[in-house]
Amino acid sequence: MFVLLPQEGEILDLQIKESLQGGGDTDLLPDWSNASASSDFCKWQGVKCTSTLTSHNVISLALPTRNLPGRFSPMIRKLSRLEELDLIFGNRLYEHVPPELGNCTHLQQRYVSNNFFSGVIPSTLVNCSLLTVLYLSANNLSGDVPASLGKLLNLQFVRLGYNRFTSSLPPEINNYTKLTFIGFASCNLKGTIPIEIGKLQMLEELCLHENQLNGFIPSSVANCTSLQLFSVCENNLEGPIPREFGLLGSVQMFTVSKNNTQGPIPRELGLLRRLESLWLNDNLLSGHLPSQLGNISML
């Protein structure tokens, strides 16, 4: 005979639930109760577990669109086997992202976009070395984009847009060799686009629009031959549009509008046969529209 030890259920019921609900009278998680009596917490809405003979461990906490108005409990650190955290959309969580999340070293996917979190991105996230998805967009985060995030070598999807950062895009981004999506739109980024971004050969989408980026568009982006979407509109970029961009044979959307780019439109853009959308308006471009663009049947 063995004894079940539902300690994590008690943490969910007595601490994390109260924190997420903000202490209100309305029970938004009505089935989260009586965790001390059994292992039934593994059947609660939004909870998934892995089980052994002696314990049940929460591996997924998914509560999107629940209108949760509370905070992120530091007791999340007690969910030591947590792999997925999904509190995206339709919630109203606020205050800081707890640094205790760094204790969840099995975390692989983290979705907490579209809430009201403030403060900085905790540097302790670097401990989550298995992380593949990091969605923190559409909050009120500020401060620097931590260079230490460059140590998360398994990252594939990063969304940090629609926040209020005060830094540039860290050159350590070149460490994300598995990265396929970069979303830093409208988050007050300053400085230049690092040339190191050209080392991300698996990158499919690069969204840097609506920031305060300046300097030239690096020609090294042409090395990202898997790129399908390139969006840097509404910045302060200058200089020519690199001719090397004609090598981006997979690109479908190319948006450089509302910058200060200069010179002619490269005829090499006519090689982008999969291009469906091309936005170059509101720049300082000169010369004629290249006839080679007529070769793009989907444009």
C-alpha cells in the first residue's frame, strides 16, 4: 500500500488560487478545492500532472481567458516539474513577474502575454534552460531586455512586443540558433539592429516594427534564408535597402515603410518570387520602380 502525497494540489488550492483570483468574492476556479483529500487536483480545469506511485506533479498550468484579476504567486516555485505555464489573453494579472519562476527549471513553454505585469523581466529566467517558448508581450514591462536571455539556447519563439523597454536589442540574440520567431514590435527598442541577427538561419519571422531603431538595415539579414516575414516599419532606420535581400527567396511579407531609408529600390527584390506584400512607402527612396518587380506574380 502506498500513500499519495498531493502537496502540489494544496499549493494550488490554498496559495496560487487565492493569488490569481486577487482575493475577490467570486470563485473563478470553483473546482480547485479539497486538494488535501485526494489526488483529484490533477483533474482540475487547466491542470495536468505526471504521476508516480508516491506523488503527483503538476506539469501544465493552462488558464487562458479566465478573467483572473490577481497576481502571480511566488509559490509557483513549488511546482518543480512544471513544463507549461499558460495565462495568456483574457486575464488581468498584475504586479511583477516573480523571479521565483527561475526555480521551475523544467519549464519549456511560458505564455503570459496580454496581462498587466510591470517591472523588469527577471534575470532568473536564465535558469529555465529548457524554455522553447517565451511570450511576455502586451504587458507593462520595462527596463532592459536582459542579455542573459541569450543563454536560453533552446528558445524557438520569443514575443516581447508591446511593452516599455528602455534598451536595445542585445547582440546575444545570435545565441538563439533555434529561433524561428522574434516579436519585439512596439516596445520602445532603441539602438541599431545587431548584425549578429544574420546568424539565425532558422528564423522565419522578424517583427521589429514601431520602435525607435536607428542606423542601417544590416545586410546580414540576407543570411536568414528561411525568413518569411520581415517587418521594420515605423522606426528611424536610414541608408539603403540592402541588395542582398534578393537572396531571401522564402519571404512573403517585406515591410520597411515609414523610415528614412534612401537610394534606389533594389532591382534584386524582383527575385523574391514568393512575395505577397511589399511596403516601402514614406521613406526617402529615389529613382524608378524596378521593372523586375513585375516578375513577382503573387504581389
